[in-house]
Amino acid sequence: MNAYAALEQKFARIACLNEASSMLGWDASAMMPEGGAEARGEQLATLAGLAHEFLSAPDIGEALAAARPETDWQEANVGLMREAHIRATALPRELVEASVRAGRACESIWRQARKDGDFAAVRVALGEVVALTRESAGILGKALDLAPYDALMSQYQRGITAADAEAIFTRYEGFLKDALPRAEALQAARTKEELPPGPYPEAVQEALARKLAAAAGLKFSSARLDRSAHPFCGGTPTDIRITTRYDEADFASALMGVLHETGHALYEQNLPAAFRRQPVGEAAGMAVHESQSLIVEMQAVRSDAFLGHLAPLLTEAFGKTITLGGLKNRLRRVQRSFIRVEADEMTYPAHVLLRFRLEQALLSGDLAVADLPGAWNDGLHSLLGITPPDDRQGCLQDIHWYDGAIGYFPSYTLGAMAAAQLMAAARRALPDLDDGFARGDFSGLSGWLARHVHGLGSSLGYNEILAAATGEALNPAHFEAHLTARYLT
Amino acid sequence: MNAYAALEQKFARIACLNEASSMLGWDASAMMPEGGAEARGEQLATLAGLAHEFLSAPDIGEALAAARPETDWQEANVGLMREAHIRATALPRELVEASVRAGRACESIWRQARKDGDFAAVRVALGEVVALTRESAGILGKALDLAPYDALMSQYQRGITAADAEAIFTRYEGFLKDALPRAEALQAARTKEELPPGPYPEAVQEALARKLAAAAGLKFSSARLDRSAHPFCGGTPTDIRITTRYDEADFASALMGVLHETGHALYEQNLPAAFRRQPVGEAAGMAVHESQSLIVEMQAVRSDAFLGHLAPLLTEAFGKTITLGGLKNRLRRVQRSFIRVEADEMTYPAHVLLRFRLEQALLSGDLAVADLPGAWNDGLHSLLGITPPDDRQGCLQDIHWYDGAIGYFPSYTLGAMAAAQLMAAARRALPDLDDGFARGDFSGLSGWLARHVHGLGSSLGYNEILAAATGEALNPAHFEAHLTARYLT
């Protein structure tokens, strides 16, 4: 066996372990009785430990040095293998273990601190997490020839730097200053159409969610939909597991949630089968993944065309009159708010921008951990003109940072902007796309995405995928045009 | 770390991989969409391959040589580790691979051959399986200092030999000759009380099954009940997964099935936690496991006392009159039949005895594979006085043998007989046991089993467990007394 083929085999074994972990993770959230938690933790730790052991083993380094890839895809695959091997070996074991311990300890303290709105309680623990992350970022950056923050950011999304993102965010900041008050004024001037009060029976919601997910392209012969406290998309490309939660007072949360996860699922389903279990055959990163959930949930499903199709479907399913106006009011409202996960699509990037800047400042040391609450409140006020009444609704609201995840937040907005740009390109390529949405037919969009995004796997990075699919790297004008069309006309 | 502690750590890692496999196996049967089958096969093969690799690694051999166990349990643990290591290393890799291939090929041919009732079609493939199994049994026997068939039998159940079992089966054969016609005559003389026709709604069956399983001791905080084509008990001690299937025409099959699996589950739930993930902390073998499912399903649930409690419960749940007589007629009838899995408890051992003798003859070469159908039919006729009309209802009925499992069948009857003996001992120790059953209270029995069987793990073998719990090695008189009391009075 030549060195390249041996590498493929080694990475396929690692991928099998990760697939097992993914299924067991799904089970832990959707099926497992509480008594199983401790044993599951051990099982997952064993699988993750083995995957890391194999990935960092010297035989991988030797095979990487000897491998002679013969195609562009093989070349890209080897590049990704090399990066993964470097990431797995660059950090001293003591630093990795200290980071895991610090993240766990801080997360645990944060849970109580958030309840109490007491940032001081978690300050020292967060300082420890930040210090260790800074050390890791420096080492990884050297090994990968990246700036420290980029070394963190690129583990979530390759192919775009913090400098690229900063330019995009700065432009958005200017757009928002003008657009938000105008959108609010237009919204206030319109009659507010309400949806009829619930209950919206869970079983009806679920049947409808299944029907719409299937219409959007989810193959239930290779997928399941179940319940969990926090919705997610897991599993493997031929065995996708999506979850949601139901609220009988509000059908929209589960329905939009399922369609969001369906977007993620379509990506996984359509990854290049020839490179299954290879790094180059995986999804291209968190931002591209989020673009796929948002192009379904935000771009297609919330389009005028599809909402016009959806309203009578909902009316029939629930036996209550759901008007198009009521749906639009529920699904397309701007609202300045403190909590990121509740934000609308126009203000959401402001929450991300705030965190993006703060986490870079924390990492560089320009911002002391003790000064985070003040910097947070000032930042949010500068962006949205509102100030959180307490840290619970401020810098304590998200688990990220406290669990050690730094560099992850930008993916949300890079995803939303990519979704708008991809949708604009799909509409140019397929002029009757919205006619399809008006009939509940997503096949035009899903086929286009399968060809231009899903099928590329990780062969390209973020901006390269956008360039290949749309003719240009990320251009925030498309996101602005989308928001303008939806909220400012 | 001393050598013994290192061994414990190595075996715990192997056990974690096996736990992951067990959960993924449950998922494949109870949850997985069909599209996931191929990927799941790869995941399971990877996990099994790693477990085997770790178990057979030289460092285990070295640690076994150096280990100085300090307690009886540690001593027993090391003994089981040594046996597992020998089993994992004794066979040449080529022979293992050839056996796996032969078993898979034969099983696949058997599926069609059974449909067609065409033994000739699978004869050559079965011959290959038998020849390879003979070779393996010879090598394992030498390595473990056991007779070849005992080397196979002991991988399913330690602590009893084929010679012990033969004596027991011969005695049963004599008992059956006399008892079966008498039981049939008594049964024919009684009025046959029928249960009311269905439907028995699945949801009601399931609710009742859950209630009764919980009453029998199943902790649903550490267990699930789901559906699968073939009922089983899987999972791990703190996260048990039992399954059943429902037939709306007949509530008894699912209900008895769930209570059978509950017996298995109680055993797993009550294994010694101090030796979790160690060989000595596992269940003692297939026969002891089967004794635990049967002591619940056959001994306790089908007792006069419990059926008297169950009849009004069923009547209330289904809104149909279920009489005690109807229940007894459904759950306690003898019937000569061709198919093992449909057999009653009096004739079931005859099916096992037949296979036990035939598989030994195949393995030794005394019986040629080509002569199996005739030997089967003669054997069944000699035991039960009936002859299968075709091989589909004869030697083609079971997957075992064709998939390479030889030495497994005796466990069923060794389990049934142990269940009768354990129940007799529990009744001696707890004179009010049946008063509890009459109230639907299994706590006396489950507590006694936890102390005398479950908590012992694999520290003792089959006959040793019986001796410790009941004062004697297996004595078939208890099974005969049970059948006599239930069917001959």
C-alpha cells in the first residue's frame, strides 16, 4: 500500500470513531435515560482519546512526509490531514489537559454565576481559560503560520481571516446604524397582525415539520427527527439525526428549528461520497455549515413565495386561520434585544460583532477579564443603543468563552452573509426558484446547493467556495440587499 | 501503577469500546434508518477490531505475567483476563478471518435455503463452517486445556462441561417420555378456556408492560423500552435498553417478552459496581443470564399467584374479561411442535437436547453434514414422536450453526433448569414469596437474586453459583418438580 492510501485508511478509522461518538452524542441528548450519563461520558472520552491518539501518532507524520497525492482532491486531503496532525501534536499534553480542566471548571462555575448574574464569581476562572487559550493560540499560530486568533478561528472555519471579517463587520456596523431605525419605523407604521392563540398540538407540528423537511430534501430513509432540549443536527451523512423541541403555544419555533436543522442535514447528506470519512469529504466549516441552515430557514422558508404557500398549509393542519400577514409578523420582525439567540436576522450580527471584537481583545490582552462586563455593555449600547440591565443578560448569557470556545462566534454571521450571497447567485442561475418556493418545491435550490456547495466537501475554504459558486469572495452587499428588500421596502 | 492496576485500566478501555458497540447495536435494531446500515457496519467493525487488537496486544500478556492480585475477586478477574487474552491470541489470524468469511457466506446462503426448504443448497457452506469451527475448537481446547467442544461451550458459559450437561439431558429425556403424555392427557381432560379476541391496543400493551417491568424491578431512570423486530436486552448496566414487538391480536407475546427481557435487565442492573468494566464484574454467562430471564418470565410471572394478580389488571386495562383460566390456557400449555422458539417449557429442552447432541457429532465428525437432515428428523421423532414435514421446519430453522455459533444451544436449557432450582431456593428462604407475587410485588425475589446471583458477577461459574445460592450444583430434580407441579397435578 502506498503512503497516501495508508493515510486514507488511517483517517477512515479515526472517522469511524468520530461517527460512533456522534451517534452516542445524539443518543445522550435524545434517548438516554439520566442514569446513563456517567457511563456515556466514559465511552465518549475513550473514543475521543483513541481518535486523538491515532491522529497524533508518529506513523501519520511519516506517512504524510512520504505521501504523493495524485489529484487535486488528494492534494487537498493531504493538506487537511497535515493540519489536523499539526493541531493534534503541536500542543504539549499538559497544556491540553490544563485547558480541558480549566474549561470544565469555568463552565461549571458559570452555570451558577449566570443564574446569580454574578460575573465576579467566574472572573478568575475565565481568566484562567483565557490565559490558557492565549498560550495555545500562540503555539498553534506558530505551527500553522497564522496569527494567534486566526489559528483559533480557522479550527471552526478555514479560508477567511479575522482581518477579512473585521472589514465586513465594520461595513455592517455602518449599514445597521442607518437601516435599523428605518426598519423599526416602517414596522411601527404597519398594522400588527397577530397569529391566533394556541394550543398548536405537538403531534400536528411534528407531522408538518416532517412533511416540510422532506419537501426541502431531507431523505428520511437516511435520517431521523426526534426531540431534545437543545435542537441540533448530528449523526453521519447516511444516517442524519436532527432534533427539535415543541412549544404548543407557538408552532413557529419547532417548525423553523426543524427547517434550520434540515439545511444542515442536506449539506451532510450531499457531501462527496467518494471521499467519505476523509477530511476533504467533510463539510467545509462552521460558517459554511451555518450558511446552509440559514439559506433554508432564513432565505427560502421566510421568502414571500414560500410563506404564501405555508399559510394555507398551516391553516389546514391546525384548523385555525393563519394569515400571511400574521406569519410575516411572527417570522420577520426586527427588535433590539439583549439575548443573541433570540435576535432577529438584522440585529443578530451586532451580537456577533460585539463578541468578535471582545474575544480578540481578551486574547491579545488589550481587554482585562475584569473589564469585560463594562466593555460588553458599552459595546452593545454603541451598536444597538440598549444596555443590559444585568450581566445575566449581558456577558454571562452564552456558554462559549466560559467553556473555552474562542474564535467560534464569527461563523454565525459569516454564515448568514454567505447564505444571502448564495441565494442571490441561485436566483440568478434559476430565475424560477421563487415559483418553486410558492409551490413548496425546494428542489431547484437543493440541487443547486448540492452542486455548488455540498459536493465540494472541504476541498475549498470559505471564500473559495463563495467565489466558485457566486463569482466573488464574500461581499456583504448581498446580505444588505436581502435585509433592505425584506425590511426596508 | 502496579501490573494488576494497569490490567484493570486496559480492560476498562476495552469494555468502553464494547459498551459503545452495544449502544450502537441497540440503535441499529431500534432506531436507525435503513440508509445507515452500511456505515454502522463499518463503525461496529472498527470498534470490534480495536477491542480485539487491545485484548490480544503483547502488553496484556506481560501485565498478566507480572500481576499480583490481592483479593479473591482480583484473582478471579485475572483468571478471566487470562482466558480472554488466550482466546484472543490462540487462533491464527487467517483462521479467524476464514471463519468470519465462512460464517457470513453460509448465513447468507442459509437465508435463501431456509425459504426454499433446500438443505442441499447450504450443505457445502455449512461443511466449511463446521470444518473451520472444528479446527478452532481444537486449538482453543489445547490452549485452555479443555476438550474441543467444551472450549466452544465455555465461551458462552463457564463452569459446566458437556459431560455434565449430557447426564442432565439424558435424565430429562427419561422424564419427558413419561411426563409429556400425562400432561397432554390432563390438558385434554380440562375445559379449554379461550381469551377474548383482540384487538389489544398497542399503547395499552406498552403502558402495562412498562408498569409490570417497573414492578419487577426495572429502573426506568437507567433503562428504556423500545420496539425492534427481534426482542433483546442490550445497553450497559446503568443504561439498559430492552425491546419488544407488539401484536394487537395477542397481548401475551409482548408482555411475556418484556418480562423476559426485564429478567435479563435486572441481572445487568445489579452487577457488582465495584468491578464495573472488569471481566469479573460482568454477567457469568449465557446460561446464568437465561436463568434470570426465565426465573422472571416462567417461574414468577407464570406462577398461580401472579397470574391471579394479573388477570384483573388485564381486564381493567383492556376493557375485556380476562379470566385466570384463559390466561393459564394461553401461557401454560404443552404442545409437541417443530419450531424451538415456539415451544413450551416442557418440550423446549427436547429441541435443545437434539441440537446439543447433533452439534457435538458434527464437530467430532461422527455425523457428516450431508446426514444432518435425516439425523435431525430421527432425533426429533425419538424425543417428541413427531417428524418435520420439511427441513425448513427441521434443521434449517435456526440461524445458529449456519452463522458459526456452536456450543450455544445448551445454555437455554441450563438456564431453564437453573431458574427452577433458584426459585425453589428462594421459596425456601422467603416463605412469603408467592404472597408477594399475588400482590404484584417482586421485590422479595429480585432482592434475593441480587444478593445470590447478580452481585456475584463472573466471580463464580455456573455450578458454583448454583451451589452457593442453593446448596447444590445443578440438580434437574427441581426443574422436574416445577413441571410436575405445573402440568401434572
